[in-house]
Amino acid sequence: MINNYIKLALKVLGRRKFFTFISLFGISLTLVVLMVAAAILDNFFAPQQPESRFDRVIGIYTIGMYGERGGYTGNPGYRFVDQYVRPLRDAEMISVFSAQSTAVMYHAGRKIDTHVRRTDGNYWRILDFRFLEGGPFTEADNQSANFVAVITDDMRAKLYGGASALGKTFVLDGRRFRVAGVVKAVPITRTVGFSEIWTPIRTAKTRDYETQWLGDFSAIILARSRADFPKLRAEFDQRVSTFTFEDPKRLNRIVAGLDTTFEAVARGFLGHGMSQKSRNPTMILRGVILLAALLFITLPTMNLVSINLSRIMERASEIGVRKAFGASSRALISQFVVENVVLTVIGGAIGFALSAAVLAAISRVELVPYAVFHLNLRIFFYGMLLAMAFGILSGVYPAWRMSRMHPVQALRGGAL
């Protein structure tokens, strides 16, 4: 029966080309916007190289210290992560690193703008960079403050053209660094993995950072599994509860927590002062994204409902004949819903192809540095699921109205 409905749907769609074109245009345009947005969000938050293990990574990216007259919010300092994150017992591995910062360097008489991040040795063990030459520096390099660096292939091209960079040197911030490894360029959407030059933490010009509670550092914790997240958070909260303020009259409350990257963004989006013990910010941000998507498809859905009503109106005599020969309301509703689902699935396929082309164009013009946006099976599955839901929702009401039409009224071409 379904096969017959599908064959009939294809014939009907071919019969009224204008209605079909308008419907497909609206469906495909709606899905293009939603799938492109989903692909961009996926590029920001889904685990992928070099953050492919981030399905079991949580970190501390922001802390707040407050008092009666205000406070401070920002990145934690090295002293805070060293004393309150590094000692966590239930972690498989912990890495401390600085926020990436912009820098200007001069090489062979040329000015080069770049991004620099300082890390420890564990950073290279948690993240899985694709090394094109050499390898990472180690924790021993960090402890010894060896002037070694890892650079991207794009930075290698700027510094040395097409030649190998391994073992060569460059001057950064007045110090000469030797290239230990070259990695594939990382998209700026990878908030932990992005940089163009990485150097050991202890190669900083001064050790003042070691005394700072607030600064420009973060830490990530690789858990053995996601099931360990609650235990790690509880241990961290217990440690932070013992924090002693140097001047309790000025600052007496600390807000800090271990978050996934999405939770960190949600908390920043909704305000860092919210209770860290609540996971509500994540739920709220997901709800906002879902609500925005639903509102976006509401107008196309209503337009498609109107088009379907007009399309069914033209087939009133066909409906009347079928009802006169005993066709049930259920059979008629099923037929018209299947026709609409076929229409939206075709529109979904067109939308998927157009989305791939749009994302390829965005990647090619490099609106986001080093980012390559693409559709994956997960986005394709949800996109087609949305297309089918779109088809069912926009087809049920017109089909139900049509099924209630009296045969005599339908044969006369009566209005719904």
C-alpha cells in the first residue's frame, strides 16, 4: 500500500509543477539554514581532532571572586589551577595551559602576526594533534624551560616557505626558539586546541604568573570515562570550599566549577554568577537553540499547510469519487500524509546538497580561520528526520480537513 502511495505521490508532484517548486523551495531553504547552523555548532562543540577525546574531558575555563562591592570574573591564574585542579586524584591526566594570545614577530625582515599558547607536557598527551614533522615538547622541556616550540604548517610556510622547519629557529618576544614539531593547522573554533605557536609555560619572561589566583590560564581533566565527571566535580568543589581569601573584607566568595566546553559557553551566555552546582545553564541554552529552530520553521510550516490546502482543493473531485467508492478517512489521510512526506524528503535531499555546497564555500573563503565545515552522518540523520517531521506536521491538518469532506460536496468541488 505504501509503495502505491509513493508512486501516486510522485505522479501528483509532477502534475502540479508550480506548487511542487514553491513547496520544494521553501523546504530546502529552511533545511539549508538549519543544517548549516547545525554544522557550525557541531564544529564548535563536537569532539574532533585535536579535541577528539573531549567526550571525556572537563575543564576549568573561568572563575569569579566576589565581595560586597563587586568582584572579578575571568580566567583562573596558574596558582589556582596548580593548587586546586592538578591534585585531583580521580583524573587520568591533567593539563594546564595559557589562553591563546596574539603576538607580533619579525622574521627575515618581515612582520608576522600570530597566536601563541603556553602549555605543559600533558597538553600533547590529552589532545591528538596531527604531526607533520617532529613531535611535541615534553614536560621535562617545560620544567627545564627549554626554548622549543611546536608550530602549524601555515606558520611553517610563513617562516620557511616550503622547506622543512624541524630544528630551525625563530625569535619570539626577544627569545630564540627551536622548532620541535609541526602540526596541521587547527581551526579557531577549537577553543582549547587552537594556536599557531605553542611554547612551554616556563619559558615565560617572568615567574610572576605562579603567584596569581586570576590570570590567563585554564586546565583540562581527562577522565577515564564520563561516569567519573560527578566524582571529579565533587572532589573539586570540596577543594575549592577550603579556599582562603587574602583579604576577606574585599573578596569573600569564589565561584568555580568543572565544565565541558558546551557547559562553559552556556554558563558564559547566561551569566557566570549562576550556581556552579546546577547544570541548568546547559539545559537552558539547549532550550534556547531548540526554541529558535522551532520558531524558524513555524512560518515555512504554515506556508506549506496553505499550499497543501490549495493542492487538495484542486483534487476535490478525486476525493469525492474515492469516498463514494468506500475509501475510509484513515486511508485518505494516510495517502495525503505520505505524499507530503515524499515531498519534504525530496526537499530535504535538495537541502542537504545545497548545505554541503554552502559549507564548502564558507570553508573556502575562510570566514573562520582554518575551519573546515562539513556535514556528517549525524547532521544528515537529524536533517532528514526533521524533514519527515516537517512533512507530517504540515500534511496532517490538510489531510484531516479533506477526509471530513462529504462525497457530494467533494464531487461538486466544494470548499474545505
